[in-house]
Amino acid sequence: MAPRCRLPFAEPAMPTDTVDAPPALPAAVERPLRPIWIWLALIFTALCVIQGGHQLWRSAGLPTGLGRTGISWEQSCASTEFCPIIRIAPGSPAERAGLQPGDRLRPENPIDQWRGLWVGETRPYIQQTASGERPLILTADKATAFFFPQYIVSSLTLMLAGLMGGLVIARSQGRRALVLIGLAYASFAITGQWPRMWQSTGLWFVPFYVVLNVIYYGSPLLFLAGARALRKEVSGRDTLGIRLGFWGLVAVQGTTLAWQLHAEMTGRTGLFGENVFLAYALPVFIGYVLAAAVLAMAWRESAPEHRSRYGIMLVAIGCTFLAGVFDMGILLTGNDYLSLSPLLISWYVAFLAGTALFGYAILRHRVIDLGFAVNRTLVYGVLSTVLLFGFWFCEWGLEEIIPAETREANILISAGIAFVIFLTFHHVRDWVEKAIEHLFFRTWRDNDARLKRFLREAAFVTRPEALRDAAVAEFSRFGQGAAVAFYEVDADGMALIAGGSPDLPERLAVDAQVMVRLRAGREALQDDPALPEGAALALPTLYRNELTGAFLLSAKPDEAVWRPDEKALLAEAALRIGLDLHALAVEALKAEKARESQRADILAAELRQALAGRPAVA
């Protein structure tokens, strides 16, 4: 997005050898990608997340094995020139070698200008002196570890986007549009195009440097390719103008990047001279603008029932693009990613908003069908962790604002900060949890509430056939239109009493595998080989631990899985319906018994009356 740095930070921008600084989407019109491409995309994602993880490791002050010589010079100086040194790190190998700011130096190998150093590794230089040139060899010592909370927060944010991209790829079912958009989000996990750790060793550096630069500056092309594929899914159109724009941008971006990489490897001046910003930023932002335009076309051409889902996705990616604008502002105002400037805070807000909205589209509106159950406990656990980290960050900020001598002189200030945060945390957590429940789980909650209300009202139904039909209809509604069949036990197994579909059996044999398993386990079955063909869920009805019947449910029409909480709620509902049906049967027997008793009394009375009026026999 920006020259030589990823959102919102990267390696130092100067050339230096120091390193201490609801319904599913329409079916795709194209054939699904082969599994090999999905695996390659996941490997790509793993590479991006590992690269970002190393930045997180370094920002936490943990050892990396990398070293320094302590030399820094101006960015605009090509590595084949003798560049004036602008800074010498105190106590560094450069200072011990007698070098001073203002001395003119260049690396013997131009590529060393960009490559990191291991502790103990030597690096040859050539120094320009008044009497000529002289060789100089410096041995790197251990780089000073630093702790950067801003970098930690940024790394976690970008790695979250990368992991989300990998999750989308893994659950894409080979859909080209989803794989490409997942790759675009995965590429955000790379926080800089400099190779890490062992990648800086020997011959590994050059290929890794090239690959990481291609990934680093290729994310807008991935977004644009994903937007094209998504529009083709929606409308079946991929116009000539969009194709020409895409391949033209690929040609411009590829040529510019190849020229710039060649210049860096050979130590020459790049295509745009000192203004490296133009070499990278302009094609990147053109790509994002085109991607947003194509996504807007997909939104406009989509069906009305899908438009809100595409709209949320468009806003989410728009926030992600907006973060790039704030990143450009940081670069233009001094490349300062360590101070909490308004631009950096705006970057945090825009990028987190984009990631959160993208997750919202997945979790609730299901722009991308992940096909897995989101556990509320897991969501709230992650939420509490994020809030704790946020409060820690606030405490750190307050301690930075309060003068150190005041804090040390009066320990009550620190205790007061901790106490206020402790009291505030619970209120903020409760408020955020309610907001999360409303945003992400409101549909689930409303669906659960309707089923529970039906169960309360079911106790007042007076006819068994009405209760059976109502239960089948309610279970089908709860399952978003899934087929439901209710069976009751008879002498030969189970017979279909209510509901049903062509995919579900009319009868279950007494010793069918599903019958045996329901009698033995007396619990709901899901994804079980004993289930008959067409059934995804079996819910037993019991009385005194005896199987009295069962509900069979098919898969949901959108092929989403039955969540664990849905399975548990339906299983409890089936048990209550079974008990209500048994109670109605008992009441019917009692009523029948009362009627038979009344009929017997009437017959007895008539018999007595007939006997009383009968003349005696002589």
C-alpha cells in the first residue's frame, strides 16, 4: 500500500543494516478449484501469518538471533554510492571501529543494503577517505531488544485478518471468488517485505525478498481478481473494460516492481529516483479503487435479497481500503508509527472496523458460508481477553501521561488507576456482550425464543394430532425449512404419523440401526452412520426411559450444519413434546375409561330396569 512499509509499520524505512528499530450465495458459474490450489492457498496464508508473527515476537522484546553493526544512512542514497553516515549507535561495532557520523561508506555487496544480520556474522564495507578507499569488515553484535505496544496491537490486528483469510479459504468449497478474497486478507498479515529470521541467511534472502515484495504489493490485485470473480457469480458478466483494467494494472505493477527490485539488488537508482513512493503507492491505490468499483457493480447487480449482504461486505472492504489512506498520511507526515497520533488511531479504527464488519457478514449475514458453529462461550472468551488487553493498553497510556516522578511519589495514583479500571471493566464487558449478542446472535436468540414459547403453549393443546402437526411445523420453521417427520413406536418398529418428505422413510424397522441406537443411548443423533438416508438429526421421545417415538430432521436447505445449541434445544423440545403426547394419550384413556364406565353404568341401569319390569315366570 505504501512504499517500503505495510500497515501500519515495518522495518526502518532508511537503508541500513541495523535491525533494532442467511441464504447462501448463488452457485458459482465456474467449476470449483481443485484441492491442490486450496492447499497452496493455505500454505500462502501460513507464510503470511508466520511473517507477521515474527514481527509480533520482535515487538514483544523477545530474542530473534539477529544482530546489528550500528550504521544508519539516508534512504535516498544508492548502495553503489558512498553514502554519508547519519547515525552511529552507541557501543556498536561501528563505533568500536572508529566510524563517525559524516563518514562516507558503502556495502561491498549491494544486496547487503537490504539484508539483515545474524549475531556474529561479518559484513564487508568500503570506506571513502581523503587518501582513497579502504576495506572495512564489521562483525554484528546482539541487537537491543525493544518493547513496542503499538506494534504488538498492530501485529495482532493484521494477523487476525490473515487468519480470517485462511479460514475463508479453508471453507470456500473451491469457489474462486472466496479463495481470492481470502488470499487478499491473508496478505495483510505480512507487516513488511523484509525477510525474517533464517530467511536472511545466504541464498535464501533474494528469493524470499522477491516473493514477499510480490505478496506485499499484490494484495490490491487479489482484491480486484476476487471482485471480478464475485461479480461473475452474481451476474455472469466480466466485461472487456474490467478485464483490460485488471491485466493492464498487472502489467504496470509487475513492470514497476521488477524494475525497482532490480535496482535494489544491484544498488542502482530506481525508476522514480528518490521518490520511491510513486513506484509502489500509485498502482496499489489504483488497484483498490478498481476493486471497490467492481464490488459496487456486484452489489448493484445482485438479487434484492442478497443486496444487504453484499453491501456489508463492500463497506467492510471499504474500511480496509480507508486504512491504507491513513497509512499514506502517516508516511507523508514523517513515517512515525510509535506515537499514538490521530492518523495511527484512525488506522486502528478503520482496519478493525473493516475486519469486524467482514466477520459480521460471515457470522450473521453469511456472505461466505463457513459451515461451522460459532460457540458463544468461545466468542465471549475472546471478547473478554480483548477487553482485558484494551484496558491494559489504557492503563499503559495513563501511566505515560502521568509524570513518572509523580507516580513514584504517590503510589495511590497507580492503585487508583487499577481500581477504576477494575470497576469499569465489568460494566464495559456487560455492555459489549449485550451489543455482541444483539449484532451476532439476535437471530439465534429470537429463533430460540419462538421455539420456547411454542413449548409453553404446547401444554394447552388438547388433541394429539394437532400437537404432532404443530410440532412438525415448528421444528421445520426452527430449521429454516428443513424436512421433519414424526414417528411413533408400534409392534413392528416406528410408523410415520406426521410430517415427512420423499427423502425420509415411511417406516423404521424395529431392529433398524437407528432404532437400536436410540433405544440404547436415549439421546439425539447427529452425523451418525445409523441415521437413515436423508436424515441429519434424530430426536427421541421418551417416557420413563422407554423410547416412544422420534423426530427425524433433514439438513437445512442452505446446507448449514445443525449447531450444538440447536441440537440441544431441539432434543429437549422433542422430550417435552413426547411427554405432552403421552399425557394427552393418558388423558384420552382416562376419558375413554370414563365414557366406558358411564356406558357400563347406563347398560347396568337399563338391565336392572328391564329385569324389574319383567313378569315373573310361572
